Amino acid sequence: MKPAKLPDKHGHFSSEMAVRSERLRKWLFTLMVFSVGVIALLYWGKLEDLQAAFRSTKPRAVESAWTWVCEEQQCVRREREGDLKHSPRSSLASCRMVCGPAPLWPRPTGAADLGVQSSPFSLQALRFELSGITRSPRVRALLDKAAEIFRGNLRALVPGLSPDDSGDDRLNEFVVALRVLSLEEDPLLRLSTNESYSIAVRLKGRVLRADVTAVSFYGARHGLETLSQLVWWDDSSLRVLTKADIRDEPRFAHRGLLVDTARNFLPLQALRRTVDALAACKLNALHWHLTDSQSFPFDSPRVPNMARYGAYGPDKVYSARDVADLVAYARVRGVRVLVEIDAPAHAGNGWQWGPLAGLGNLSVCINQQPWIRFCGEPPCGQLNPDNEHTYQVLGSIYRDLVELTNVTDMFHMGGDEVNLNCWATALEESLTHEQLMDKWGYFQSRALRRLAAANGGALPRAVVLWSSQITKPHYAHSFLDRNIYVVQTWGVSDWGEASSLLRDGYRVILSHLDAWYLDCGFGNWRGPGPGACNPVSTWQKVYQHRPWVDMQLTQEKMALVLGGEACLWAEMVDDNSLDMKLWPRAAAFAERMWTDPEKDEERPEREDQNLRDAHVRLSVQRERLLSRGIKTDAMWPEWCNQNPSMCLEPIEPDSITRGDLVKTDGSPHNRVS
């Protein structure tokens, strides 16, 4: 061993020692710089993959002991035999796609002939063709955006850190060809829009082609939605059915969902999330109850005082840009945004600035107590029908909304729960009931003229009002032109509101309190007691409600039913509870509106089987919603999702034949949904 070198008498090391020391310092300095750089990059999120690796480790893969087999058109869990590493396994997702009724939601109204063979593929194989369409650049742009949404929905099916293990038999290409037949240059959703579509899927070699054909952009978008339901994640890869023929169109033109942003503010992202879920279920209208007596969160460009006085806070406001962006976001997803500024009732906070601006009282009874004398719920507020400035302000707000929401043939004016005692007290006039109703009728006619002026001098084909005292036959005949107005009936089914309106030739939208009010049954927000409406409507009740059957409507009267809306009023709803209270019940409503499955009155056991099938199909749709970021409520224990035949209430043996469950065309490779 060589002796260590010692310093000289002056305390200096030799030149060799100095060189080594200098190298060590440089190496330590370089290491320090590198470490600081890595930390900085991690902090700023530039090394996302490395961050993910640091945050979590991939769980150890556990070889499942279970496989799913199709028995009597039901997926049944069975223990795998032999060596788990080499024994074949079918996932639950794959079994459900080929066993029993196809898990499409809503169920197509026309023929749906689906094969049972499938192929794995990667997203890199996905390609779109826009063939045989109008040369309109707007249509092409909408289709391009819809195609990207389709791609994103498939990507969302892939679990977080899962590798793409498509295997050697994966598709080389998955071509989606979109064809729109309409020559419309700038398609906007109308009550008359043809939303039908057809899908044909064929495999040739390792190239899969899916042809989606529709009259309108909206039909093509719906076709993409259904095509996405023929794709699933099968443990290690995406898979798609390789044969399908589907023809489909909706039963009703108006298929809506009401959300309320006045009682509790909902951030714009929550509204976008709701639109995503509407699109997934082929609901085509977001009824945005934007304002009420509690708040006025819309920052009207023409009347900025409304939000200054009416918003809960500066961060709880929807700008004009917010509204326009949401409308554009919804349009490409096949959804129209129907904004409602409720009037003349439900108009309090936000309207109180009139006296300070020299305009007098634009609204009366604002926040007045005891509230029960002046309105249906606190706080009160009702527009002043005797103040000309009220109509000027309302007309300015209408003009904003017409410009921002692409109003075509439909506009919602509110119109419910006018409290005549409020007007009689606040206006200090001794008026009879009939004179007060005349004042209401006068307000409605003046507001309608303002709407026409805001809409370029023309009225929309469907001006919607809530059912109320003014929509009862005697007053409706006096004040409401049946060629202009549509009445949204919200009372209990057996009140008979819709029946009388239909007899008199009015068009209606149905929103029955006892079936399609999704906020009912969660308690009383004003104190002890049962609350304003009870009980909770289960998804089964929502699904099975067919009021047009109970009304025994003729074909002529049935044509006056434009559709329906499920409603979620927000006294006890905010962004934290929105998704859970809407879904999956609103999805059940969607199949009622799109498909309207008929009830088999002569064979109750067949109806029981239909509901069992719907239960399983809806649970699959719930999983799709979850993949898209919708925090939908649970339907049952996960064990039941894996073993549905052992959870659902049994039906009488031998009362349903195999042919009842799934009709076959004689080929072992095809089934008809």
C-alpha cells in the first residue's frame, strides 16, 4: 500500500491532490445543479411521467380466479379451471357486449342487429372520413369537433396507467365514415330537426369500417354516441364489435333537463359536465333556469346593474362570454341551451336598483315578510306590471339572450306562481281577482312584444310558459294564443293540467312533479317537516312514467306533446351534490324520452323482465358516465353488478322463454336487440 501524501511544511498538498480535490468540487457542483433542475421541473409539472411514478406505483397485477360465461342470455360468474396463467378468461365487459340484450342506452327505436365477434384495437388505428356531405364549412367544423369528442370518449375508457396490450390480432385501421345528407349551411337544433341516423359496421381483413349516415349533423353526432357504446375496455385493450346494423330516431323532439343556478350558483364547469352527460344519453336540451328571486347571476351586457345587485358575489356570475361558450360547447354535443329568465314572479334580488336609477320600482315585494303572504318560497319578488321601465329592462335582457344563445324556434319566458296578493298590496289598488288576472295578461302581452322585438321582429314558434293560473282554460283562451305558446306542465300527474290543454289544442312539455322532479324527497330546507314534495323518485319510477298512456291520447293529440323535461331545482343542490342527484335517474328519463319502451299490460312477467334488462343496461351506462367524469350515484353493490342474476328479484320460472329475451336471426354470429 502506498502511503497517503502529506502536506508540505506550508500546509499545501501536492499538485495531484489539488487536481483530485478540484474534480470532486466540480462533480458535487454538477450534481447540485442537476438536482435543483429536476426539482424545478417536477415543481412546474414538466416531467409528468416522472411525477406520476413518484406519486404512485403501479399495483401488482392479480390474476383473477373468475371468468364470465353466457348462460340463458345472462352473464354468470364462474371459477376458472386449471392453471390461471394459461386458462382462457372472458371479462365481464366482454360478456355483457355479446350476451343478452345489447347494453345500448338509450335503446334504439329501430332495428339493432349486432354481431358477437369483436377485435382489439389501439386509438392510433382510429381514422375519420367525411364523405358525401354538404360543402358547408360550419357542418364540416362541427363534424371535426364531434369526431374528436368521440376519440376522447374512447380514450376515457382506458384506465389510468393501463398499457395498451392489443395483441397481434388488433385492427390495422378503424375507419369511421361520417355522412350528412342535409344541405343546411349553418345547422341549429330546432323542434323540426331530423335526429335520425344509421350505423353499418363491417370488418374486411384487419380494417374495420363504421359508416354513420344521417340527415343532419345532430343525427350524425347521435350515431357517434351509439358507436362509442359498441367499444369497451377488456382488461388489457380496447375492443369493438366487428358487425352492426342500427337504425334509430327519437320518439320525442324535446328531451330536456332543467338545472337551477339561481338558488345555488353552479360553476361553469359543472354545467359543461352536465352537458357531457346529456350528450351521452341523447338528451337534447339544457333548460337553464338562470335567475330567480334569490339571485340574478347573469352579467347582462345591456343591463349590468342586474348582476351588480343580484349576484351572490363577484365570483358567482356568468358573463356574456360564459353563456356563449356554453352554448357553443353544447351545440357540438347535440344539446340546445334554453335559458329562462323567470317573469313576472320569481324576480326579486337583482331588480332592486330601479329607484336609485330614477326608474321607479322595477319589481315589488322584494324580500318582503311574512313571505308566505307574497310568494311561494322566500325570498319574494315580482315584476311591476305598471312600470314601463320594467318592460324596457326585460326587453334588453331578452336581446342579450337572443344574441348569445342562437334562439331559433324556442324561448322560455317562465310565468309560474304569480302571487296576486303581492300585486294587490304593493300597487295599492283595490282590484278584484279578475282585474288582477287582467293585469297578469297585460304583462304577458307586453313581455311578448319585447321578445319579438329582441328576436328581429319575429316570435319563436314555441314560446314556453310554466303551467299556472293563467294557463287554465278560461284565462288561456283570453291571454295565450295556442299557435304561439307551449305550456310546460309541472303539477302532479292526476291534476289533469296537460289533458285539458291538449283538448284545447295547446302544445305541451311534460314535467310531472310526482315522477320527474329529481329534487323531491330530500327533506325540508326551511325547517322540520317532510318538505315541499315527496318521496324521492327512484330511477325505476322515472323510467316507468308514461303519462300519455294514462291520458289515452289520440294520435292527433299525441302530436301536440313535444316531449318532456326532468327538473332539478336547487334549494338543496350545489356543485357537490349535482351529479349524484341527477344521474343515473336522468339517464332513465332519457330512454323514456328517446325510446319510450312500451309496457306489456297483458304479460306482467314480460314487463318485469324488461325492467331487469333495463337495470343491467343502465348500470353499464352508469360506468360510461363515470369514465367521462360524471359522479353518478351508485345503483347497487358492485357484487350485484358482477352477479346481476343473483341480485335482481326473480320472476316466475318458465314464464319467459329464451326467444323472448333475445330474438335471433338463425345465425350464431348475430343477435337482434
